[in-house]
Amino acid sequence: MTLELNATPEEVMRAVGTLQEFARTEHVPEKNIFGLMLALEECASNIVNHSLRRDATQKFQVILERSGESFTIELRDPGPAFDPTTASRRETQTHDDDAGGWGIELVRRNTDEMRYAREGEQNVLRLSRKVGSAASDAK
């Protein structure tokens, strides 16, 4: 399923809602759906706020796919190159930390794999999570 979205917070939430509906029709367990929704909201919000600077005329794509035991979210945007997979891991928060900066770590904790590529003029981020087989989940 492919969504073409404008760079607005409302469109981010539309994508999150669509993921929830699609994952349920694919019999993905609720605990996995919640984590995937968090990961999508974080990554799509970063695209809207940082890459495309809330310019509603800019567009980005979200592609959702269930294949075998895996659920994949692919995000594509035409913003400046940024590879979130190179961000430092965060293990604990200290008193000196501000409230921000935990988004990429949240994505890591709710997915099994995060891969980045620059394809032409687009950032391509693929998030995958093992969710079990659709046949066994439907029972």
C-alpha cells in the first residue's frame, strides 16, 4: 500500500491511522502494531519537521507491506540527505539530557531492522519488524 502525503502533521497522523487499519487486516498482533505506529509517527514527523520543514507543498511517500513474517514501512522524501542509522545509540537518560533526541532510539526499539539509502534525490528509510505469519496470526 502506497500513500502520497503532504508535509503536514495531519498527514503524518493519517499515515499512522492507515498503518493501524492495514496491519489489523493483515492480522498483525496489536503489540506489534503499536510499536510500528510509534516508529512511523517518529520517522514521518522527522521528515515533515526537519527534512521538508512543514512545507505543505512538499510531498513524501509511505509504503506499507506485509510479506510472510515481516511488516515493512518504507518512507521516501526529497529532502536533504540524512541517514538516521548513523545516529548514536542512547541507553540511559541523564539529568543533563533535554527531553528530545530519543526518537531514533524509539524507532530502533520498535523495529528489528532500520536501513537507509539515498536513491537519486530521495532519502529512503526502510523499517522492518518480524510479526509472525499471517496464517498463524489469523487463528
